[in-house]
Amino acid sequence: MIFSNMEAVMAQSFNRIQAKRRTWKARQKLKKLYIQAKLKGDLAVWRRCKAVLEYLQGKSVIAIANELDAGRSSVYEWLDFYDALGPDGLRTTKPPGAECRLSEKQQEELVKIIEDGPVAAGYNTGIWTGPMIRDLIRRRFGIAYHNHHIPRLLHKLGFSVQRPRKRLARADAEAQEYWLRTKLPEIKKKPPPVVE
């Protein structure tokens, strides 16, 4: 059987993507994601969707790569993601990263220790700091974390950074309120001094 040029291109297109991803319904889902990405201004997802849609319409990978200023390997990767996962494979996701080195049991134990406070854990202060928690994890569980990772670990465990407000212990609240309402506006109204 002899194919026309267009039939040959279409046959080549369909070799890369399985039949269930080429249906009218699948294309509608892809077009919906394409429009959503365009409206949100998500250029990465928009480019991926555009590449797949054009590929399904018979455009060559080389032409798509040139049009979108992308590498051919990127276009093939997007086609493979779409083929494997459908439109969801074209969405931008956060990489999972390495697994936590603390086991579930160790994480639960760490949460209890942190909630009990640093004094109960043998420290001299009543406030936890990142380096203290890092030292605690190293001593208690034998696992060394980088200082920059401790806030991420604490966030994962449900804790947030707390910084104390700096207030004078014996400050007169009424005097501060008076100064803010009366004196500060007067100071701001004065013209700047003239320099001669």
C-alpha cells in the first residue's frame, strides 16, 4: 500500500503515542490544560501541551522543536510523559527529593522531644534553635543533617519558625500609644532643615 505524504506523517505521529491518548476525549483534556496554562501564564506547561497537540496534528518533532525553541530530546520527553500519564504528565511538579533519613518512629520521637522543650533534652536554654536540633538529631539518632535542611525537616514535622518580638520589659504602653498618636505626627509634619 502506498501512503501519501500526509498519511506517512500521521502514521509516524501515531507511532509515538498510544491509541488511548489520541482519542477525541483525550485531546479535549489536553486542550483544556493548554488553555488553563495559557490563562495562568504557565509557559512551561503551555509549551508542552502545544508540542503534543501539534505532534498529534502531524507536525514533525524537528518543526515543533524549532517553533518552540526547544531541543528535540525535550519534545520527545514531553511526548513520552503524555503517552505515559496523559495531560497530567505535562504538568510541572516538584521533584520528590531524597527520602527522609529519619524513620517514622524516629520522627515521632523527635517531635515529642521538641515539644517537651530544650531543657528536658539537656540544653541550658528554653528556646530551640536550628543548630541545637541538628546537634540533638546527630547525638540521639546518629544522623547528620546540614543546617539548611533543619527548617525543612521541622516544617515537614509540623513546626514553624517562631521569633520572639523585641519589647522592653518595663515599657509603658500608654506612653508609647501617646507618642505614636501625638509626637510622631508632629515630627513628620516639620519641614526638613535647610542646608546652606
